Amino acid sequence: MEKVRKLILMLLLSCAVINDYAQEVDGITGATKQHTDTAKVGNMLKSLSRLHLGGYGEAVMTRNFYSQSFNRYNSPARYKDDASHGRFDLPHITFNIGYDFGNGWTLGSEVEFEHGGTETAVEIEAEESGEYEAETEKGGEVAIEQFWINKEFLKGKVNIKAGEIIVPVGYINAHHEPLNFFTCYRHEGESTILPNTWHQVGLSIWGRVGDWRYEAQFLSGLNSESFTGEKFVHQGATSPYEFKVANNYAVASRVDNYSIKGLRLGVSGYYGHTFRNSIKDPGASYDDVKGALAIISADCELKRWNWIVRGGVTYASLSDADRISEYNKANSTHHKYQDGNPFHNTNIGSNAVAWSVEAGYDILSQIRKMKDLQRLYIFGRYEHHNTMTAGTYKSQYKQCAPYRTTVGLNYHPIKQIVVKGEYAYRYFKKPNNNGLNADSPLYVQPFNNEPSVSLSIAYQGWFF
């Protein structure tokens, strides 16, 4: 990318030189014009050198060797022999634009297209007497994931950032770009129980002092109306309105240490109230409900001796889970015929957990000629998450506690590009039927295993 920057600057400078020689430089007027043009080009080059353009993107092909019916957990035996199904996907495509204004002031922004973005079309419907109809052509999401202004103090030891910022709680929120994990999709556990990528409007104080990097954030709270049994607080950072409600506030923090060569150790946390963070008043009967959400997470990454090893664990606790479930289900039923109703007819757990470990070795490192050029990691990953480790309705959500084992390859032809291939085996603990016959009314059907094969290609880097 530095070569591209230098090439553009050289081309602009060459154009300026040719332009200067083409001007008449006889007399004072000509000399003044030449000086003015040169100054303009100099200012343009200076501005261009402060501009940053980049991004990342992923394209994935998957074949799932299990049923795609949404009822497959309700009656596992019925869907045991369903045919496999394939999918193509663009999980994330982002474009980053940054600018250095000087004097320690910088701007950062990121526009993200999830699953290819959204598309709509307007058509004239003959069956509707020629009325115009707006049709949804495809699902997906387009979002401003980052938009902030940052002021640097003390040579980076202290920074103040304000705007739409990433909430770096958990490994995959802090390191969500595709070169930071081996699998074709982001880590399933953290991506399920937490918002991902978690971004909110807020204020951040951060910096790096020696081997320590720190960050503390002040944010609006999550909205418990969007919590679910299968995804816990994953959807709580979204807003159905044109603004994000901030009746409740929250704090988040992260600390990373780099004292040992090639090793990063990190810990992060979050705390905030989630109930009443909406435009709807729940009423006096819910005055005692807070929906206090506490999250603690620890993660690490080792890059040394041609190995990359990563691991992490995240634990979350939600108070008043039963009361929030009661409130959400009541509103979901009452407003079920209204478009845009944010409530879910689901029970919510009071605790959730996710943990994982993955390791990969660069097998091309043993070939001297390719040691500094290409990379080929053979990797393995093991993970588990449970969105309802505790709660009144724990026994009703056994499908929310899967295990997943993944093996595969990551090939890097160049530093900014990776081609990934993997085989994943997703499964659940077998129920204890104590020797009961399958025909017994007390027999609990085990869930079907969910193997899959995926292939993806991704890029990540700064273009300029």
C-alpha cells in the first residue's frame, strides 16, 4: 500500500512540474503564477498524505449437511434425514475512510454492508389495479459502524474519542476483521451472546503507555426489548427508531498487555441497565425492574514460533430476566399484527457464557524460500456457548448450548488476502434418558448433529 501511495504522489508531482514548465515565466507575472501553482500542488499533496482509505470483505460458500427447517429442534427425529443445503454469503464488506486534520485531530469512519446489504424495487402490480408496490429484493443490512473524532494528547498516551465507536468487549468485537480469526465466519459463541460487531454512540478515553493499552467508554444502555432466548443480548444494541434511546447509560472498558514478546493478554467488561431504555413506558408495576447487565471477558493471542494461538471466555449476567421475559412476551402478543414491533415472544436467560480456543501452525515456514512470502496455516478450533446457563426456562432451551469443533486451512498468498477452507462439526450434549425406550412418553429426543463444509476468501488492508 505504501508503494501505491508513493506512485500517486509521484504522478501528481510530475503533473505539477510539467505544468510549471508550460507556463510563461517571463517577467514578474509569470514567476508569480508558477509559484502559486506549485503551492497549490504542495497543499494538495499534503492533504492527500493525510487521507486513509481501506476496509475488509468476505465471501463464503457453505454446504450444511442437516435440515434447514426452523422446527428442527422441536421434532429432531422428523428432520433427521432431510437433505443438505448450500448457501453463498457476503458476511461483511466494509469501507473505511480516515483523515488526519493535524494538531492531534483525526477522523475515522466505517460503512458496513452485512450479507450483501439490502435492496428494494418499486413495481406496478397488475393484480392491485396498477398500484405502485415497494418490494424487498434481498435481506441484509447497511450501517454506519464507526464515525468518530479523536483528539490525541501526550504522544498517544491519552486520547479522547467521541461518536459511533466500537465497544471492545470480548475478543471478536475488539478484533472482528477476517485476518484475526481462522474460521470462515466469526466466532460463533461471542457473536451469538453479545452484539457483533458491537458499536454505539459514546465517549471513549484510551491510549497506550509502555506495554499497556487501555480504553474506558461511556455509552447508552442496551434495550432489553430486543433480548431473546437463543441470542441473549445480541440484538440489544440495535434501535427500531431513527435514533438510539439513552434513558439508561452504561460503561465499558478494556485493558491489553504486551509485556511478553508475541503475546497479548486482554480483559474487558461492561455494566449498564437495560430495562426502560425505550420510548415506551412499562408502567408503575415494573418500577423495581432494572435489567442490570454485567459482562466480564478475558482473551489472549500468541503469535510466535510460526504458531498463532487464541483463546477466550466471556460470562454475562442479567438481572430481572423473568420479569423482562414476561413484559416482552405480553407486548409481543398484544402488538403481533403491527409492523416494526421490536418485542420478541421469547424467554430470556439470566446468565450466558461463551468460550473457545483455536491454534494454527504455518506449515510453509519450514520451506526457506517461502518463509517470508506466503503463509499456510493448518488449524483447529473448539468452542461452546450457552445463552441460558441459568434461568427459570433453562430446561426449555437445550438447543442454545451447542459445541463446535472445526479443522481447516488458511492460505495467505499475500499479507492482505486469505483463502479459508474448513470442516465444522456442531453438536449437542445427549439427554440422559436412563435407558428409556424411544417410544416412551418420557423419552427426550436428542438433537441431530450439524456438520458443514465452508470455503471463503477475504481481504483486509489499507488501500491508501
